[in-house]
Amino acid sequence: MEPQKKNKPNSLVIILFALVVLMIIIYFILAMFFPTVFEHMTTGDLQPVPNK
């Protein structure tokens, strides 16, 4: 029997996935140690629509 070829993802896909996970972890670390930075960010609050 021949060894079957494993279906491995491309190395670029692995690197991109790892970067996304790393960015999420860094965001939570920054939010923990520097909460004032994130308090001043706009959140897109709802505003009333004027009647025409």
C-alpha cells in the first residue's frame, strides 16, 4: 500500500489564520492594560432620524 498524501493547507493560509488569532489576543491584552485608549473610540451610537 502506498502512503496516502495528506491534504495539508497552504502555508499562507496557516500564517494568515495565525495573524488573525494573534491580533485578537493583542486586542484583549491592550484592552486590559490600556482601557482609556478604547473608551474614546467611536462606537456608532444610534441617532434619531429627523422627520421630513
